[in-house]
Amino acid sequence: MKDKTPKGVPADLRDRLEKTRQELLALFRGLDQLDVSPKEMPQIELRVLMELDADCAEALWSLDNPWGLNLKMMTKETEKSLKRIPKVRQDFLAKLPSRVLEMLARYEAQIADALTVEDAYRGIPGNAE
């Protein structure tokens, strides 16, 4: 993870990506602690959230490895992903059993408090895990 933003990329993009990945990580870890059957888990929305998380990870990698990349296109696609996440997350939560929502919110808050910026880089090649 580097501090310098490549030319032509919004200065706040890295911060937004890191925050989004931390939020999604807290959600995914919170889900792991719930007693929800696979049948109760909204699989399509979960898959989409995971794909959007992967888009964010790829964008963070691109910011650190911009050589030969079309950063304008990457930024455009990344902005689309970032805009989709709140709606997909809302749809996902709406399909979870109502009995687990309060517990999930508590888990997410506890997990989010313990996360660091480095956690936003988990799973990204070239970063310490």
C-alpha cells in the first residue's frame, strides 16, 4: 500500500476503497458468526457483494501498480462498483431472516472497531497478509 495517488485518479479514491473493503469485511465476518442456514442466506446478493469487494481489491492493487493500466477506465468502473454496493448490501440485508439482523449489526460494529487500514489490503497480491 502506497500513499501516492496516480495522476488522473481522484485523491479520495483510495480512502473510499479502504473504507468500503473494511465495511464489507466486517459484514462478511459478522455473517460467519450467525446461525443462518445456506437456504436462508441470499446467495445471489452475497455473490454480488463478494464480486464488488473483489472489484475494490483490484482497484487498490491498480493504484499501487498503475504501469500500463488505463487508469481512467479503472476509475470509471471502480466508481460504478462503489455506487452499487449500498443498494446490493441493502437488498442482501432485506433478504436475511429478521431474527439475525440486530445480532449482525452488533457483530459488524465490534469487528469494524478492530479493523485496521491494513485489513483493507487482505487478499491483494503483493501485500503482507
